[in-house]
Amino acid sequence: NEDWLEQDPYELVESVRECITVVMDKVKGRGITSSLIRGIGITNQRETTILWDKTTGKCFYNAIVWCDNRTQSLADMLVLQTPTEKKDYFRPKCGLPIHPYFSALKIRWIMDNVPEVQIAMAEGRCLFGTVDTWIIWNLTGGTKGGIHVTDITNACRTMLMDLQSHQWDPELCSFFGIPMSILPQIRSCSEVYGTVADGSLKGVRISGCLGDQQAALVGQRCFQKGDAKNTYGTGCFLVYNTGTQPVRSNHGLLTTVAYKLGPNEPVYYALEGSVAIAGLSVKWLRDNLLFFSEASEIENLARQVENTADVYFVPAFSGLFAPYWEHDARGIIIGLSNFTNKSHICRATLEAVCFQSREILEAMNQDSELPLASLKVDGGMTVNTLLLQLQADILGIPVEHPKMAETTVLGATLAAGKGVGLWRDLNLVVNPSSNKFYYPRNSHVDRDGRYSRWKEAVKRCKHWHKTDVIERVQAVKYKGKLIFGVSLVGIVLAVGLIFALRSRR
């Protein structure tokens, strides 16, 4: 099914255990043992949903991935059940629209389609977690005393947490029909959650946890109101620190938690613009269209032409995320002619990432009323220097790239170190690398003209995946729930495990 994306939750845990084993084997030759490791930080894809039996450790279903779109009809039905019949009805409470992106709808789908789940809930055996919770539970013992916790940055992406109280909200849980008994305890991003139960890191404390985009925000040292970063990975995520008060977006952005770096530290909030398809569009060119064998080859192909020859690519494979939130949009490549070759399409793919980032940045500038003078960037795609230059050209502001692009890992490291008292103030931690800047090289006339054409392409991709909501609900309604089939598509999850090392005396 084109809208379904799942992962094997057991493989996620095994990849973490393998990571630990490989890292410890490598550092052993440098005289580093587990006794020198002060803490472990975890960062993860947010929203991805797992339900399991706490008595057996068995998952009731595969992990449903953050960009899975199977619950679009359920989302439409739930919108009609709100008093205003608007998808933004709960935004004042949780900062999020009713949308398949968030965990609540994925939980609801599993509850409705896996009979064992309802039985386990009735018997008090069912646990829910995003990937951070699943990993921590397993590392701290699993069925033998595993700790069932999450951090506030992951909790706020479930659509079940109140942004003001920082706790699970009874009204939200009731609306989605999700029992609060299955939810993990919400903790800060920087504290000791438990210790590793076995393996080469047995006894080492797990002391940091952030969702991947918030971890990148911390890793980029965006600790001041008005600081922002953009991460280019599978998707693309621009996060803007709004300080200790949540800012409500009027332009399609999400109000979310930025971080809480300790149990007694204040909560910082952010505005976030989420793009579902960034690096995935490059993967699509490689795997589906067979344009190249390695993703890195796209840069050389795109450099073979000076422009896209008026070709525009809107990769709305699972609908449009921010600032539109239209799940019935679908991807298009427009402007093709007999002159078009794959280099034009490759360049249009890179520009699509940049145009989507501009849309989010413009919305963010309107909401914050404090336009960004430059943009910090990170993530796997930023090894592509053409992408960074295109981004500067399309935004019209400098793009700042750290030499260490994996700021997500750095952010989890900083949180872990603070959680065990290695650092008191992360502002005082020395930046490990200098940054490189990319400056705009084109005119505003060229920049705005291309952007205007992009916006025209976006208009044409909207409302393509048409379904009459009422007819569909009536056709598959069963006890007020929606019934779906089962399919499996693998997707890679990056889980960063990082270690803060105690200096040797």
C-alpha cells in the first residue's frame, strides 16, 4: 500500500545493541572501558508508534513510521467529530492539527485493527512508546524491570500531551479513545532514567533523551529565543526557539517543545515546520527511477546543467506537511519537454527541498515577527554542497553549516552529559568545530521568480488523492472504528547512541 510505512521494532533494538558492541570494541583499543563512560544519550525519530506486551516483550504490531499516511480517513472522520469540524481544534492545547503524522492516530489504528491489543489493555499488559521509550525499556531490563518513560520532546509529538501542564491530557486521550494507563511517564530531556541492564555497558546510566529535531536544535546551540536550525534528512525540519512561552502559529506551523534540560529546568518551546519528503526524494530517484546507484551521485548530475529548464518537482508522496497540512496532495514533476534530461530532474529535486524550506521560513518569519538573518543547517543531506548553495540562493540569506554535520548526535551527547552533572551550563561547552557559510549569488528577481513558479506547481498537486469521506466512512465503519488491510514497507531509522566520556585522571 503506497501510504503505509512500517519497521520491525525488534530490529531497532538489535541495531542499538549492535551499535553499543561495535563502539565498545573500537574504543577498547584506546584504553576506554565502560567504567569511564558517564552516561548514554538517545535520540530518535519522533511519532513512530509501537505497542507491546509488558509481560512478554512481544510487540502487537510493527512500528508505524512517522510519515505513514494510512490514517488519513480516520483523521478526516475525527475532524468531523470536533465541535468546530476543524483540524486545528486542539491546537491551543497540544499545538498540533489532527493529522496522520502524529502518534495518537497510529495508536488508534493499532487498537482498532489488532484484536490482541484490546485484550491486553483490559488486562493491564499493553504499553505504548515512541522509539525512545521502546529502546529505554529494553536497555533497562525489558520484562525484568524495564523503565517505561519518554522525554517531553517526544511526548509532545503524540498529540496527547498538554503543552502547558506537560502531562498527558485526559480530554485528548478521551477524544482519541486511548487509555492513559498505556502511556509512559513524561520526564525531562536531561536526567538519569535508569541504567543499562546487560551487555558491555551494564550499569551505565541513560541520562539524555531528545527527539531527533530537538536534539539537532541543542546540538546547534540554539539556546536563545530567535535561534533556529534546519535539518535535512529523510524529511526536512526547521525549528525556531521561541523561548519559555509557546507561540501559536497562524501560518501552518507546529507549536512544540524545544527542550527541558533537567527536572528543575524551564521548558523551552519552538515553532516547527515539517516537510515529509527531502532525502526520501533522492532515494526515490535512485531506487524507483534508477537514476543512479549511490545517493551522493545526485550532486554531480545536478551540476551538469545550469538550471532546471523550468522543471519543478513537488515530492508530495504522502501529502503536503507544513504549512499546508493537506494529506490528499500527491507528487508531480511539471514542465517536462523533449529537452529535459535526468540532470534537470536531479537539480529540480534538490531545489524542491530548498523551496519547501523557504515556504516554512516565510511562515516562521510571519509568526515570530523576527525574520532570520541566516539559517543554521545540518543533517545527512548537507554533505551536498550544491544543495547548500541552492538553499542560500532560494532563501536570499546566508546558510551556516557546521563542519560536524551530525548535530543531532551532539545534542543527545550534551543532554546526557548535563544529566549526569558533567556540565551545568551547556552555553559554556566549547563548540567542537567552526562553521562554513554559503551566501546568495543570485538576484532577488531570479529568486522570487523561481519561487513563484514553484508555488504554481504546488497548487497543481493539491487535492489529487480524492476520496469522499462520508462514503468511505460508511463503507468501512465497524463499531465507530475504521478497518484497514495490512502491508509492510521497510524504512531506515537512525537511532543515535552517544557517550559522554569522563576525562581520565
